[in-house]
Amino acid sequence: MLTQQSYTSLKSYLPPEVEVVSFNGTKLTLRMLEPMPTAARGHMLLKLEERLRAEVDPKMEVFLEPKG
């Protein structure tokens, strides 16, 4: 499980189009700051999750804040 210090370094992995909504160790929920086509958004989130799993914690999960 990641510590608060790890969370701070985790932010360096995030693209500028997103911000953190919540974080609880291995589950990271993000909010889009800029509109992005669905395919591009999905690709960006999958690549981010793959990178976090490879470099930070293999249990990391990335979610996008639901709208509506």
C-alpha cells in the first residue's frame, strides 16, 4: 500500500488533463480537466494504469470520476 509520501510522487505520473478526486492506496479516481475524445481518454487512462502498475504498485487501479 502506498504512503502519503508515495501519493505525492504519484502525482508526477499524471497527465495535465486530469486531477485526483480520491486515492485510497491502490485505487485512484481522476477527474478530466479538459474535454477529450472518448478513444483518446480511454487510451490515456489505460496507459497510465499500465505505467503505475509497472512502476509503482501492481495492484493499482485507475478510475474516472462518473458524470451524470
